[in-house]
Amino acid sequence: MSGYDASAAARVVVGVSGSLGSVTALRRATVLARRLGAELWVVLAWEPPGGDAAARRSLAGGLPADEWQRLARQRLAAVLDEIFDGNSPGVPMCGVVVRGAPGPALVATADREDDVLVVGAGRRGLHRAFSGRVSRHCVAHAVCPVLAVPPSPLESELVSVHRRNTWHLRLDLRRL
């Protein structure tokens, strides 16, 4: 095939955090990578608590940056182990830990026009105005196509249960 560069294989880049929305996005990205015959790049972005400015101002410094990096790598490994249960996802996979805010980190990683960036779309309903900043940033700034995956139906059930527990509402036993 003329002009084909094997080192520039197609990539599906997905951001994960361990949230239910990112798990849904990871599952969708895995299916898409299989369908496209692409590499799956799983990205976990991290920042020191309070951001870089707070970390620089702190005299005690808290944990050093390399310790936060190590913890982020552990978190990524735990998320991948939980999702794939120690099995291969069926596509070549690369786990990437990036220091920075999630939106810019994902856009910087998915920097080729032939990449596909997969992100969770955030919550539905009233909370939508206050969530989805990462997906909005990616849609606005990415140089590649962005697939914003809607929340899992389980997320709305989880929010409903949480709301019921918080407000001490009775469970409707007729639905059981």
C-alpha cells in the first residue's frame, strides 16, 4: 500500500478515571479499536491535589511528584485489571499516564488526525450543566474525531439510589 506508515498505526485514545462514565467509554473504545483494527491507548490524567500551583506553594510539599505519578500508574493498572479482569482486550493496548488536566492531556495525546478520541459525555439531566467539561474541551480542541459516549443506564440508577439514601426516601417495593 503506497504511503502506508506502519509506525503510525491507527489509534483509539480513551480517557479513564475509574468513574462509571469512563468505564463505559473504555468499553466502547475497546469495541471501536477492534472494529477499526487500531491500537487502544488508555490515558489517565493526573494533577497534584489542588493543582500544580498549590503543589509549588506548599512548603511541606506533600507527596513528591514522582510518588503521585506512581500512584496514578497504580490507579490505571487497577482500572484496566478491573475492566479486563486480567485478560487481553483483544487489541494492542498502551496505558499512558499524563500529568495535567484531563481535557488538555487527552487532546495532546490524540494529536493525529487519524486518531479517534473517546470520552465519557458526563451526566444527564440537571447535573449536565456542571459536568462534561472534559468532553466539551475535547470536542472543541481535538484535531481528530471525538466520540462522546453517553452515560451508562446504570449511572442514572446509581444516582437515583444515592438520592433516595441521601434524602431518606422510601423504596417503592412494587417495582421489586
